[in-house]
Amino acid sequence: MSDAGGLEAGVEARKRSIGEVMLPYVKPRPLAALLLGISSGFPLALLLGTMTFWLAKVGIDKKTIGFAVGLTTPYTLKFLWAPLIDRIRLPLLSDLFGQRRAWLFLIMALLFGAVWMLGASDPRDGNMGPFAFWAIVVAFLGATQDIVIDAYRIEILPDEQLSHGTANNQFGYRLGAFAAGVGTIALASSEGFNLGWAAAYGLTGLCIVPGIIAAFWAGPGLHEAVMRDKARQSIGGWLQETLVGPFREFFGRKGAVLILLFVLIYKLGDAMGQVMLNPMIVELGFTDTEFVAINKVVGFWGLIVGTALAAPLMAWLGLGRSLFVSGVLMMVSNLTFAMLASRGHDVTWLTIAVATEQVTSGMGLTVFVTYLSGLSNLAYTATQYALLSSLAGVGRTWLSSPAGIAADALGWTGFWLLTTLVALPGMALLWLLWRKGFVVESVRKARSGVT
């Protein structure tokens, strides 16, 4: 074969290889998972990133901002009402759309209205009461939407598409968060479209639309088959199955308590950093334009790269090693913000830090969510996934709430170094789980209860 012929063959082989890698991402179910992720990602971002930015801009102190994150507490408690979402059928809507989609459409309608009301609230001049109330309402509805979307996503994805569908879902989640963070700030800011916070929040509420499209596209999901098998239960059997069954099944597994502890602390360092990131950006003197531009360009492409790398990483290293690698990379990301803090108003280091954070966070969150998804039994998807993600939310909400006190006491550089050290216990627990055989390389638990 001539050199030219060999070169052409090599190019064709690379094209086929790239096509084989990318094909699972553009199949119908993974694409539906991406759209669902957009709708899932925006409410929490409005409460964590955008709300903290808004509070910082109007002069609320760091300590108050740190504890204001506690308004997202419903995300840590959603496992309490998830069993009802798993089992209760809504009159008329469930017959029309199936149980998962009926709940999804109802919650989305309520969430859209609550987001408008939150944007219309003004936290200044002693008006924190109404602001906090609507923040809690948005958090409750956003958490309930997550219960439905997380369960529905797991149930519409075949085993062979779970990792790619989860990657797509996390990409969509970050797009929704991006729209709620950078997009809302750009809409509200006088340096952007200058629409004010009420209009900006209201327009961001339209992020429910992609999820509605996905739900019509993907159909009712596997949960309908599970529910048909359980339709003739007695009241006592229904209560036992609804309130006890999901927890009994999970805690009956070997290593269940260690797994829950790992879920609680694995991303704690990353969560502490996220709480204080926007207040630091404001305090270092970056303009809204600089912040939006860097996140819009560098952050967006970093997100694409990180999320796209997650599924191939899991295929190459397996789930356990991928958790370890992504955990180390998230620690490195926090160190780049420590460097930014030491440099002060430095656009170059802000660019480096944002790029590193988006790549590593996109990769790490996708791997972590794939792990949680694989732990969820399809007979109890909403409840078990809500239990796992609620524990992760405890780390984000309450264990990270003193982040403002730590930043105030240590300064920004010392704070980011602390967040790196805080991540070490999670890595140690991952090693322990690995040694005991409780972190498996497969990405899906057996579909018990589903034929």
C-alpha cells in the first residue's frame, strides 16, 4: 500500500473511531436525557450561584450569604416525600401521560410561577422574609422536580446507554445551571440587558420547556410496567411497599452505610467552594461583563469537554477508578481558585480557574451521578435516588454552610486551601469502599422487580 493510501486509511479509521465514540450521545434517549437535564439544572443554580451573586451585589455580608444557602434545605430532605411520588397517581393526568410525566408537568407549572415570585422579591431594606419564603418554595418544587426527573431519566435509559445518557443529562444540567447563572445575571445586570431581577428570573423559568419536550418525546418510561404489577395491592401492602420497601431493600445490601457516608462527603470540598465562589468574584472587583464573558466562552467549552470525557473515562478506567481520578481533579480545581485569590483581580487566572473548574466539575459530577444512578433499584427509583442525592445535598447545603465563616476567618486563599483538604476524607473513604469491594465496575444495579 502506498503512503497516501495508508494515510487515507488512517484518516478513515479515526473518523470511524470518533463516530463510534460520539454516536451514543446522539441517540434519542440520551438526547431526551440532555433536555431533561436543562430543566433540572436551573432551579438550584438560581438559589446557589445567582442568589449569592445577587445578595453580594446588594451588600449582604458573607456570613449571611453562607447561611442563606440553608434555604435550599428541601434538596436534602426530598427522600421524605419521594415515596409518594413513586406510588401516588394523579387523577386524570396519570391516565393521560403516565405517572412520571403527570407529576413532572404539574410540578413544572408550579415551579414556573414560584420562580417569577422569587425574582419579584427584593432582599434589600429588611425584605428578606418574602425573599426567603419564595426561595424555600422554589427549592421545594425544584427538589420535587428532581425526584421525578432523576427517576424518569434512569427508567428511560437502556443499560448500554446509561453512562452516555447520564453524561448528556449532566451536560444539560450544567446548561440549565449556566442559563440560570450567567444568563440570568446577564439579563438582570445594567452591564447586560438591564431587565432587572424580576424579569430575568421569570425568563429563566422558561427552562422548563426542554423537559416538557423530552417527556413527550421519550414516552411514559419503565415505571408504568412496575406499577401495573403492583396495582392490586391492599392498603397495608401499599403502605409497606411505599414507605418501607425502598429503604429495606437498600439497607439490606452489604456496605450500605459506608456507601451513604461516602455519598455525603465525597463532594464536600467542591460544595464549599461553590458557595463562596461568586461572593469572591464580586469582592475581587471583577465586573459583571468580565464574569459573564469568561463563563460564557471558557466555561461553556470547558463544560462540554468535561462532560464529554466522562463516559469514555468510565469505559476506559471503570467506575471506581473514575471516581478516584475525578475526585483528585476537583481538588486541583480548588487549588486554581486559591491561586486566583492570591493574585487578586487577574483576568488570566480567573480564566484558568473557570476552565479548570468546568472541565473537572463536569467530569466529576457525571461520574458521581452515574454511580448513584447505578445504585438505584428500578422498582424504587425515585425514592432510592432521592435518598442518595439528598445525602449529597446535605454536604452541599449544611456541611458547607459555615463556608462564609471560614472565608471570613482565613481569607480567600486560605479558604480555598481548606476546601482542598476537606476533600481528603472522601477520597480515603472511597479507597476503603474499594478495598471492601463495595464499589463495582458496572454502572447499573440489577433491575430487580422489572421483567
